[in-house]
Amino acid sequence: MAQNKHIREQRALRESLYLRLEDIATVAASFQTEPENHTVRRMLEVRSESVKNIYDDILKIHGDIVMKVATLPDSNLDEEHAFLKRVDETYFTIQSIVRELPVQFRSSAQSPVADKTSIVQTSKTRLPKLNLQTFDGKLENWSAFIQVFNRSIHDNNTLANVERFEYLLGCLSEKLDSKTRRYFEAEIRNLKGEIPAFDTLNTFVESQCHVLAAEHSTSLKSNTYTSKNNNTFTSRPKWVSSLVANTSEQKCLVCEKDHIIYRCPVLKADQKSPADRFKVVKEKRLCINCLRPHQVKNCSSTSTCRTCHKNHHTLLHFDRFSGSSGAINETSDSGNTAPAEIVVPTVNALASSLSRQVALLSTALVDVHDSQGHPHTLRVLIDNGSEASFITVKAARNLNLKRQHDKIQIQGIGANSSIFSSGSIHCKISPHGSCQPAIHLEAHIIPHVASVIPSQSLQFYSWDHINNLKLADPNFYISRHVDLLLGADVYAQLIRPGLVLAPSPRCPSAFNTIFGWVLSGSVQPEQTNERVINSFHVKIMEDCPENDLESTMRQFWQVEEVPMISTSPDDELCEKLYVEGYSKLPSGRFVVPLPFRDSKPVFPESKDIAIRRFFALEHRLKKDPVLKQSYVDFMRCDSLAAAQNLQSELIQLCESGGFPLRKWSSNHSDLLETLPAEHCQAPFSFDSVPTLTLKVLGLQWSPMTDTFTFRLMSFDRPCTKRGILSELARVYDPLGYLNPVTFYIKHLLQQIWHSSCDWDDSLPEPLTRQWLKYKSEISFLSDISVDRQLIFDRNSPCQIHGFCDASLAGYAATVFGRFKHGESYITRLIISKSKVAPTRSNKLTIPRLELCGAVLLSKLLHMVVQTYSGVLSILDVVAWTDSSIVLSWIHSSPHRWKTFVMNRVAYIQKRVPSINWHHVSSIDNPADCASRGILPSQLVNHQLWWSGPPWLSLPSEQWPQSDKLASSLQSNTESLCEEEKTVKVFVVQIEPSVLMQLLHRFSSLQTICHVLAYVVRFHHNSKNPLDHKVGPINNVEYHDTLLRLVKLVQGQVFQSEIHKLKTNQLCSRPLRKLNLFLDDQGILRVGGRLRHSKLSFEHKFPALLPQKHRLTNLIIEDVHKRNLHPGAKTLHYLILQNFWILSAHRAIRKCLSNCYRCFRAKPQALQPPMDDSSPPLHWRVGRVLEIHPGSDNIVRVVTLKTALGTLKRPVVKLCPLPYSL
């Protein structure tokens, strides 16, 4: 029974499609009887597009019906076959008529007419005359005009696009004004002759509207123009396009016969000169350019004279060398009837010596082969003044050859840097029209080779000396662009024997090339107000800066080069010697003295070579400890006698080679007694630069006292950041003896930096006082004397002690040597170093600064041990710090701490073992003053700095004990702040079910249900092989699948409610009033008072759905689309027949707000966008065209359609108006 019902439905659908096919057949039959009826023809054209689809749908439904009917017991297929035969006859009849449609249309359009010169004029069809409103360009008339035009013309489906365009031309009152047209021509000048796109015109019109609006001008007024003498000229005539095609022949305006004017035998008569023709044209008030009845300034023709390429007709061309027979004054008004005399324009040249002649450059036409081997004709310039060959970007793009990405700088005349090439290509060129001979060259790609060559078009002359020559560029006289420049790299390959010299200076010469004969020389140009001189001398710069801007910027910090002097003092001396000392012999020869140089020769950069050799020797000694020990033993003497013996051997050895030794210095005076005083030097300066005035503080050694002292230089610089930095840079203290003082200056400079003072600004008052106080005490440093000698007995053991400390200002480290001298111990300062704390942005805590000080101390200790390892007998290395936190870090494993502390602790432990680190009180820490900075007066008598703590000179048993401190290091709570905490995180990822993934994967409920229904069917067929289900998914399977999805969602969302119902407990209070229960399938449904009604079970007890769920949204959208987009209340009623949604109104309205069709169909009030720069009465009125919801489905921006076009505006900028407006 169900199968018969389905067959009837399919037959009804098939019958409705066949009726549509018969309607199209009726239209086709009407067209056969009335082929001239344009309405029927256009209707057939439109409806014939759907014939194939209708026929395919009928065949599909027919095949389904035949398969179903064949399965019936009393099946009879004769009726189905007869129906299919009728369908085929109708379809093929329509197709035969439609295929003949274009042929009939062409035959009706190509009727014979009198005029066969124009395709447009062959049709005598007259468009219906419509009284349409014209548009005059005023904005207030636009709305009424466009509404009438759209309703009458644009929306009329019976009109073709060409007819609509003709109607539109008839509705326009005038053309674009000349001023705006000039602006548009200037806008598209970069298109180089290409037709501009409509988007380009649209963009230009919009920008021009904005400009005119800014000028408070509503229209361009170009009707009248008033000259300086108050003469008024009328505007140009307005042109209106006709809607009727003219088929009559054009009549000549000279003889009034049926032919075009430029074919008029009267005007073209041989006896008429150009002056006579010009007189006739002026009498008839014709344009001298196109010979039509309008003025020259209104002519729109782009044609020019074929002889001189000027803006006049070829029949009116005057020979410029024929005397003063009359010339064309193209700017004369149409009222002047007599021909004008020759007007010779005055050329304002840049220099009076410029010639009026134009030089012809050597050009030729060649074939360049692209990547496929196809030839392209290019115009080349042959120039042996260029070091390379060049090609334009456009030509290289057309050839599509592989580009080498090299970049060279191209330098032109005057040695000025011009441009950079954008790569190069390797190409093959040959003569035009021939493949041989061919040459290969590398051409660099640049935007343009030249402007145009020649600089202006010339008149072609038949020179006798080149009449029989085959020119490589036949149109050499026409000003055109050049695509390729052939330079000196291939010039020799182009030249062939043959040269034809010019008989006069005004004629070009010709020389032979593989491309043909090329011309070069001067010719007489036409009179012009512009001169362009092309120079193609090109030089390739190999080593060049990236660009001119970079070269210019680099000059800011480069040292200026002093101009080279042409003559040196030696040259002047030679010149003077030759002038004053020459003589002449009786034989006539001249004698001049030889210019010998008295000064000693200078060997430049010998010091640098010596320093490099010295560093190389040190590097070699450092790599070979045995060689280093031998070197030290050779240069060291343990007794005075051994030193004197070594001294005498060195003097004799060097003097034998001519190198007497000078500048002897020693800490023992007996060693210098035998030497002359001029061979000794005292004191000895350690400055790297010999000029003593370059250092304020300079370390020097006094051999007599064997001590280090500091010499002072007076200075008086302004108290600015530049001055203080300059003074600090002039302090020379390599061993860090003055670190407390230099740290004071560095910390002061850091404070100045933070004060944001400029380099030459005066410092704030507190900083100025600190600097002046330091300058007043700088003289105290001259009283400091440091013993050079560290070792008293090389065989006695020594200890190396290091101290470190830190403050908020910085951190420092100092190293002392503890030597045993007899029964006592002596301490000496070996080296120290300090650093300023980081800036405020990278500010560190005190413990971390203390750790940085410990790192600095470990570096110094490691360096001292390596330096004195072969000299001193180092017994022990001890490191001291007053920070218990740093000690706890060092005495622990590095992995416990954070990255900053861990890396530095590992570095320290690698160089100084943790067992060698001890604690010292801040009072006994000599590095404390170096980490804070002190004044020079305090440093002179600072015993803690120079000798270390007092107990360091005592036996080790009397040193302060730190055992108690070491036992408490592990329990130091402050150090735990840097401990790296280990946090274990367990991440549990819940994989969503396959069905939930299916809900989010598809956007259609029907698709999801069909997919799931096929899965359920597969499961059923696998379990029941005798009861297979085949065919499309029916309604029962679809509904069962939907209930499965509902049950799945209820089990996830209402899990607690279902559990309470199964255990006979009350539901939660918000859902208790719904009287929920579970049906036989376990679906949660809503009870009520409809249990005794005659409604269906699902209608009486709808299934419960949550408000915010993917399935709920899909069900709402599906019901909404299947019922043709009803409103919110109707949609809610339809959903209640199967489902009960919590907070249904809110869920439904949210879904409807995202429906695009409902939004477009819903009438919207006019929304004028607000404009803060204009009053409300000037706001534009528009209608909401499209909404743009955000990621949270809230609409904040909409698209409006106004009279001036569409635009986007935020919702807060809209002012809604009443709909009745």
C-alpha cells in the first residue's frame, strides 16, 4: 500500500515537470510562427536554459517509477513507455528550434541597406521612444532619476544590454567637464596606453567627490569663462547620443555629394596646394584635424598627420622647408577665415650655445628569443659608451627568461649614482626576420632604458647617400621607446665592414651591422619648445653601498677626508733645488744636482707588527708550559752578578748586528752604574700611548724605589655628561689599585644617565656637587705608592685570598697575596675589579648581586692562579664573602636553584671548589669600599683596602671561625627563595563521544540523522541477515535516529534528573513543575494535562531539551527551514509538537537572529549614519543591507545602502527612523 502511494506521488511530480516542458514547447512554436517578435524570442532564450534540467529530472523520476512498477504483481509498463515517448518528442522538438535560433537572428539582422561601411549602421531597427527623465549631474535629482530608470530600463528583461546602454546615453545631459577629464587622464598616465578598468574610473570618481565636497562645491561650473579683458566665451557644445541608428550616407561638406570629405575630389585635386585646402576648410568652419564641423579645441580625434605626426590632417600638411607659403595655426578660432602666417616659436634653451639640431642615435629592430624559442621584435639602441647591456623590465617580463638575482649599481654621466638593476637575463638576439647571425648576451634589467629616441619625431627625408641601404630601423625618425641597449660588451660582434659618411653636417652617417645599416649623426629638427638630450654613457660599479640613502647616512659617522695636497715638502725642496742649482754645459746639456734625503727612513706600522709578534709569542708560550718556563728562567736572574753577565752578553750581541740597546731600567741601581745616563730611562710609564698628556691618571713605575705611583694631569672640563665620561676614559689603572675611586665616578655617571640629561646639558645640583668634590680631592692620589715586589722568597709557600662584596650600587672583588717573610706574614694587593649594578629595568636583588660578585671573584682567582703558577709556590686558594645566602648556594648542588642562580653557582664551583669558600664579616671585607665607592682622600689611608683584614697577617689559627655558620647554611630560609620548585601536574583529557563530534562536524540536522541512520541500518543488517533494509532512509528510521540523539544529549545534561527518576526521587526544584517522566525508550519527557487528548504521544509529552546545546540549535534551525522561515511564536508552536526546550523563547530568538534570509525579508527602518562633522539634517539616509555578527554572535557592525553607495558603520553610529518615513 505504501509502495503504491509512493508511485502516485512520483507520477504527479513527473506530470508537473512535463507540463513545464510543454509550456516551453508552446513558446518555441510561437517563435516559429512569429520569428520577428522580439518578446517571444527573448522569452525562448531565457526559458530554453532550463530545458535540459527539466528533461533530466523527468528521466530520473521515470526510472524510479519503472523500477517500482516492475516489482508489482500486475505490472504493466506500456503506459510508462508511451509517456517517455511523448517526453522525448517534446524535448527534441524544443532543442531543434533552439538550435536554429542564432541562425534566424543573424538572418533577420543582416538585411540589405544602402550604407555598408559600418556594422552599426546596417540595422534599421528603431528603439521605442520613451520620455525618460534626464540627469543633469545635480545630486538632488539623482534619487528620482535612478528610480525611474531602473524601473523602466534596467529591470526590463526584454531589453538587451546594448539597448539599455543606448537608453542610458540618451538620459544624460552632457559629457564630463574638461577639467575633471584632464584630472582623469593624469590619473591613468601610468597605464601607458592600456584601457583603464571600470574600478579605476569608480575609484577616481569617489576621490574626486571627496575633493569637491571638501571645497564646498556642489558642481563644476564650466558654462562660461571670462578672460582678462572681460570677453565672455560660451561653453563647449553638449553632445547627446541618439537612440535611433542612422542609415543615411554622409554628405561631403565641400561639394555636398555622397562621399566622405577626405575623399572629396575637389579637396584632393592636384592643383590645390595645402594652403588652398586650408582656406577651404576655414571657409567651411571645419576642424583642421578631422575635417568635421567643430572647433579644433572640441575635437576628440586621436589621429595625427601621417607625415609630421602633428595635430592636423594629412591633406593640410605644409612642407616646412618650402618657404613661408603659410602654416597651420591650429589654435586659431573658427571665425578666422584666412590662413595664418608661419609662426616660428621661440626656444628658451638652458645655454645659448645649445644647437637646434637633433642627434640621431643608432637604433635597430631585432628579434629576441623567449624561453620557448619564439622571437619577439624589440627596438635596440647600439651604444659603445656603456660598459654593459640593459633591458627594460617590461621586455624582460614578456621574454619570461630565467632571471639572475644579481644587483649592480649603474652610474651615468657626471659620475652620479643613478639606479640599481633588479637582476639580469641571458638572451639570444638575431636580425629582424632572420635567425642568423645570432649573438648571446647578458642584459641587466632596469625600469627604463631611455625616455624616447629620438627626443622628438623628425620629418623623413630621402637622403641620396642612404637611399639604397637596408636600414635596421626603417622608422628611425619616429620618436619611440627603446627596449634594449647593446653596450660595449657586444659592440665588436655587431659591427661589419662598411661606412657611408654624411655629405653635409645636417645629414646622418650610416654604418653596417649584422642587423642592417644604422644611422647616426645630426639632423635638423622641427621647431619645438622642449629639448631632451639623451646621454647613455653608463658605468658599472662593482663595490657600492646598498643605496644612496645608506651612503648619505654613513657620512654622519665617517671621518672626513682631508683634500690631498698636490705637492709635498720633498717635492717643493726638489723643485727649489732644480731651479737654484742647475747649470748648462758648453755642449748644451743641462746639469742638475741629485736630491738626496738627509732624514732617516721611516718604517710605517712597525709598532703594530711588533705588537702582533709579541702576542703571537705569548700565545705560543701559553700553549707550551715547558717553553714558557725556559723563557722565564732565561730572562730572570737570581743574583746581581748573573744579571750583569747577562746584560753584557745582550749588549754585545745586539751591537754586533747594529742594534744598540737603550732605555735600560732596573730596580737595582748597581746594574745601571756601568751604563751611560742617556741609555737609562726613569721613571717608566705603562701608558699604551706615549703622549703623557692623554691620561689624567697614569700608572708609572719608579725603578729607584721599585714602586708604582700615579701621575696627575690637570683638567678643566665642563660639568656635563660628555665631560665626565671623557675624564673617566682617561684614567689608566690596569690592576685596579684605584677601584674604589673609579667606581665612585662610574656610579656617578650611571646616576647622570638616569637623570635623562643631554650630553652637553648642565647636571642637577646634587650630581654637580659630587663631581666637584671628586675634582677637589683628585690631588690626593699622587701620594699613593704601591710596592711592585710581591715575592720575598720564591721557595716559601704563599696563599691567594679573594674577597667579594656587593651593594645596590654595584659589586666588586679583590685578590690579595699572603707571603711568609721570616716568622711573620705579609699581605699584598694583587688585583681588583668592580662593576656597576644593572639599570633599573634589570634591577637585581642584593643576594643576586652578591652572587655576581662571587662570579667576578672566581674569574680573578682563576686568572691569578694561572698567571703565577710557574712563579709562586701557591699553597692554597681561599675565597671570602660576607653573604651567608651566597655561601648556602655555593655549598649546595646547583640543580636545586633557579636558572639564574644555578648557572652562576656551577660556574663558581668549576673554578673555585665550594670547600674553599668562607664567611667574613662586612667590617673585615676589603671589597666593601670598592662596591660602594669612596673619595680619593679616603683611599690614601685605607689600610683595609691596601693590606686586607688585620687578621690575614696572623697565623691561620687566629682567623675568625665560620664553623657555626657553615652548620646553619642548610637551614637558611632566605636562600630557599631561589630554590627551584617541582610541581607535578596530572592532565586528564576527556575524549568526546563520536556522536557529539558528529553534531559539531555537520551544520545540518538532516545530514547528521542520515549518517547515523545508515550506521544503525548497517548494525541491523549485520545482526539480521534475513531482514535486510535497503533503499533510501525512510521517515521511521530518520525519526528513530533523532530520538537516539535526544536520549544521548539528555543522558549528558540531565544525568542527575534521570537518576532521581529511576530511584523514585523528586527532581530538582526548577524542573519539578514540568512533571518529568521516562518513557519506554528511556527518553525524558514532559508530563501535563493532555494525556487524555487525541493528540499524538509526542505532541502530548514532548521530549525535554536543554537551552544551550548544539542539538537544540540544530533542531530549531531544521524546523525553521522546513516550515519556510516562520516567526518566533509560530516556530515555538511547531517545536512544541515534539520537543520541550528550556527557556525556549530565548533559544529561538538567538537562532533567528543568525538567519540571513529572515533578516533580509524583515523590513528595516531607515538608518541614517551619524556624522559628527555635520548637523543631523545633513546625515545620509540608508537601509541596513547586511549584518556582521562577531565571534560572540553580537552584531556591532552593519552594511548600509545609501544613495551614494554602500558603506560599513558601527551600530552605535546609527540613528533609527520610524518605518512610516
